Amino acid sequence: MDSIMNRKQDILYKDLAVDLTAHRVSRAGHELLLTPREFALLAVLVTHCDTALSRSQLLEAAWGYAFIGESRTVDVHINRLRRKLGLQNDIQTVYKVGYRLNSAI
């Protein structure tokens, strides 16, 4: 049982708990429903807090493939995450780079 408990990976960001093993996100004990892509994107952002990531880096990390050129898929999913999780001020757009999740203060 201890080995199972040690494998659980929870990341706390402000009042959000992100369970990377179970693919769950909760706030104040209430589970929030995210699509698999939204969860993958959130997982990349919380594990790279305070790091500006380009759209192509996010696509490769969250979607599993590289994309050359402009893709608005990342923008759409970022906006959904901001809205669903109330992170409008936390997920920052980095001009001509991509996005960054600011560390919890």
C-alpha cells in the first residue's frame, strides 16, 4: 500500500489540486471536469510554473506532436482553462512567445 501512495502525484496550485496520476483536478474538495486535452495542457503548465512556453512546446508536450506554423488550438484550450478554472490572471500571455502560469503567491 505504501508503494501505491508514493506514486500519487499531487500538485497544489493556489486552491487547485491537480492529481497527475488519476487525471483529476479539484477545488475545495469538488472535482472539476476537464477534457483530456485541457487536463494535459494544465499538467504541462503546473509542472513548468513560471516558465514561458511557446505554442509549439505546449503542443508537443500536451498533444504529443510538433506543429510547424501557427496553431490556434492552444489559444482556444488556454481560454477554456482560464474560464473553467478561474485562472484569467494566472495564465499569462507572453507576447510573441506563448503562455506562462505564474507561481502561486
